[in-house]
Amino acid sequence: MSIYTLKPYVDIRENELYYVLSGGEKSIVLDKKQAFRMMTLIIDKKSFECNTPYESEALEELNISGYICKHEDANESGDRLSYFFESLGINFQKEEVQKSKILVLGAGGGGGTIVYLLAQIGIYNIKCIDFDKVEISDIEKTFVYRNNNIGEFKTIALKKIINENFFNVNFSYENRHLSNDSNLEKIIIEYKPDIIINAIDPKPSHKMWLNRLCFKLKLPVFFMAYSYETIILGPFLSYRTNVCYNSYNRHVKNTSHNVIDFEKIEPLKIQGNIHPSTSFNINILGAFSLKEILLYLSGNTEKMLSHNKILFLNSMTMEANQLELLCDADCECSEYL
């Protein structure tokens, strides 16, 4: 006889006729009359053995779907990082993932949110670079900052927030303008991150430069951004593949009849532009970005939406388009392979 436990992420509902379990790739429907004894014992965490063929088949389906496990194998620590991978059926090296060093460029809507989420799920080593101070607009569009942070450097505000909520995180920061490429290169070399997250958008040529630098230093780089109602997830680029940001630049040049070139175009800053989706699309961007980062750290790039791709998601209509990137053999990134 064994004791079985429902996985913590499994949702179970019932009516007069059925139990419905969900939380994985598919929902499982069980006849309530035939499964009542078994489900009662599982929920109460009491030992049992199957008495009928229906119970045996139902137990096997629950086990194959990853909805239950033997009690001695259950993860009841409340560890959200383990729950994340467990829900996807992924084996991972927990300590290796937790000790990864993440460098986040930018502490605004996207950067501040991903720093918070990484700390919340248990990534120990995070460094963030920014030079801005918290304004009322930051409070309106992200859940991270509060009224008492207004006027503080965003990096310092993040440090306080993380220290108050997540005690095991080694969070460091620099209040530095990111337009100085030589300073940024020095910081990257000294910090030796496992991943660089670009959450700033000073000008398109910066992303081209950052991509080249990361490939030169053999570091992966992940770009995350939002533009009004559009979430831009990726690309997540690794020096080990023949794909770089220049591939996206070439695509944009071709589709704009060579009008737009990231190396030459400059952004026009207009104050006061606010879109109604900004208050929630940053949080959606943060959640998607967290998943991509964790999948990369665990070596599951095939499950990612942004590895060598860009996902464009309209947070108002939930319409999505994915652009797959591929460089030519003569692209400059080939020298880093």
C-alpha cells in the first residue's frame, strides 16, 4: 500500500458526477462514483491500494500526467523554482540555476519587474545598472515600486525592496548611464554574468553593439521590450548559434525598403505618450521573460519562445507573431562560432 499526493500546482474541481483535474498539458476527468474512494484517500494523504480496474487505470493516468506522486517523493517545501520545473516535467540542477549570475541593464518597467521576479523565484546573484530615479509613472505601470520610492534611484529602491522580501538574494547595483559603452564593457568583464538581460532601449545601435560584445565575450544576451500595446520578447541570442541581432536589422531594412537601419536611426523622444495597456503589458512581459530565462538556465532552449526568435504579442488583442532569425554565412557573427 502506498500514500499518494497531489502535486501542488494541480487544480481539482468537482460536481455531482465528475472530478476534473487540471494544471498540466491536459485536463483529466474522472467518474466521481468510481473514483470517490481513491480521490478521498489521495486528498487526505492516506495509504491505499487500488480495488477496481477503474481505480488502477485512473491512478496510472494521474501518474503519467504528472498530477500525483508518492508521498515520500513530494516536494512540500514551497520552493517555487522547483515547482516551476516540476510542472513542466523538467529535471534540472537546482543549485546551478540558483547560483547563476544575472546582469540586468535597466531598472524601469521591464528591468525592475524582471529583477523582482528573478529574486522572488530564488535566483541568488543579480546585478542591475540604471541611472534613473523613480517617478510617479513608474508606480502607475509596474507593481515593483511604491510611493515612498519616488525620488530614489531605481537601483537603490530595488535593493530596499529585495532586502525586505527576499533574504537570500545577493543584489548589487550601479547608478550609471548606460550610453557609455566602454564603462559597460568593463562592468560585464568584471562581473562575469551567465546571462545579460537588456531591458533598455536608448537607440537601436546599442543593441547591435551589445550583441557583438556578448558574442566576443562568449555570453548569451536576452532582449526584452514593450512598445505601447506590443510586447517584444527576444531575441535570446547565444554565441554558439549562427544568429545575431544583425539578422533582425537586415529583416527590418528589407521590409522597409532600406529606409530603416538600426546602425543609423535614432529614437525621437516624445514626453507624455501613454497607452492604456502599459499598466499590465509590462507584467505580462516580465512573466514571459522569467520563463525564457529559467528555461535557458536549465538547458531547455527547445522549449523557449525567443531562442533565436522574436515574439511580438499584442497585449490588447492577444494576437502573436513570431519572427525566426537566421544569419547568412558571411555575417559578422560567424567569427564567434
